[in-house]
Amino acid sequence: METCHSEYGAIRSICLKPAEKAFVNQQQISEQWESLNYLGKPDFKNSIIEYDHFEKIIQETGADINYFPENKSVHIDSIYCRDASIFTDFGAILCNMGKKERKNESSAAHSFYEEIGQDILGVIKAPGTLEGGDVAWLDDVTLAVGRTYRTNDEGIEQLRGLLEPKDIRIVQVDLPHYKGPSDVFHLMSILSPVDKDLAVIYSPLMPINFRTLLLDMNYKLVEVPEKEFDSMGCNVLALGPRDCLMVEGNPVTQSRLVKAGARVRTYKGSEISVKGGGGPTCLSRPILREI
């Protein structure tokens, strides 16, 4: 069965925004990285090399890839193309970004989706905010949504209004302050489902009731150690069931995934992931998966 309601099924179609289309050139990076709260200034040439490797792994899945074009209305953050929209079997939902510098990404995504003939279910409107990194399917009728500095109560209520009439259960996950409003801290910073019964998590920042819900849903939990949280050990993209892609440099998490029966591939992400706080789930916007 093909569905949009999965984080783990084999990817059949996906959207990407290549580094050269998001970063454009070194000058644009130099002008924007500090105001966007990057940990360091990405190197344009090395980012292209890293992205080519990341993209090749996606291509090897055989998925149909749609590429977001360069757009002068958005910033280098647009490389993290998951955040501007959510996909459902009823159509895409366009987000309203909580980070003010990213406000134009949803309208840019909307224009692109119109070009490729993608149906639109709805739009999150101000004062509501919602970012795709705060949203994860736990099963085909259960959508977890992080209440964060990027996704507010009004945004979640608008999402409920779009999906609950279609018998989708919305589970709100109230996340802690952690490093504050300037930090990129999404639900998927602490959760990556990689199979119907396997999820990579970072328990120290996870609410007890949500962790308990995962266990009640028969998820086996792969725990990320503290020393691998900042290196994006918890941000794992499932290319298919137990077929994982993650940033290199997280050996403990990687070994725990392998022990749980997963295949793990890695890419060097110092320029395109670690500096901007966006791992492989952030760099991709899956549309259809087969479960």
C-alpha cells in the first residue's frame, strides 16, 4: 500500500532541494549564516560534495525525486525542505514557519507543488505556526506534533481542524525550553521512526507520557547517548523499513541500530547538516512511501 502516512515505508516519491539551489554561492552563505543561527559558516564547495553523496543514496532507492528550484525569496535554510509542508493522503498541508526568516518557504513550496500538480489540503495561517520538523507519523492514523517554539497552539489547532474530521488522531507533544527560541529544536530532534515497531529517540528531552505512548504502541526504542545528540545521532531518515540514513560520526547509535536489525548508511554532513542543525530527515520531504 502506498501512503503519505508513514515515516518508515520504502520511499516512492520525495522532494529535495540541492545545496547549490539553496546555498546558491559562498557570498549568500556569508551574508546569512550568522543571522540564521548556524553553528558555523558552511563552505559552499564542500557542501556540494556532501550533498552529492547524500543525493546519490536517495537516488539508489529508485524513488521519484522532485527538485525544488532556486528561489530568491528564501534563505539558505530552505535546504531543510521538510519544514515547509506536511504530506497526507488527502493532500499537502502548507505550514506557516515559526522562524521568521523562513516565512517565505511555504509560499515557494506552494508554487512548486502547483507546478507538479500536487493537491493542497490546507494552509496553516497566522497567528498559527507549524513546521514540518515538528510532525511525525507514528502509524497511518496517528500524527505526533511537537509543541515547540516553532509550532504553537494555534497551529496545532488548525492542523486538528484539517485532519481530525478525516479520522486522524493528533498527539500533541509538549517539548521543553532546552536552548530557547533561537535554537532549532523540533520533535524530530528527539524522534525518528525507522520501522513500524522501531524508533530512534533521545529520552532526556522526551516527555514521559509520550515515551510511554511509544512503548504502548509496541515501539522498540533505540536510545541515543548524550554525546551523540548534538552530532545529530537522533536524526535518522528511513529509506525503507529498518533501512537507515544518518550523519556519520554517531557510532554508538549506529551500532545500536544494527543490533536492532537495521541497515545503516551514513554521509558526511558537517556542512549541510551539523552547522545548520538539519539532518537527513530535515533535508528531505518524502511524499509517498510503500508499507
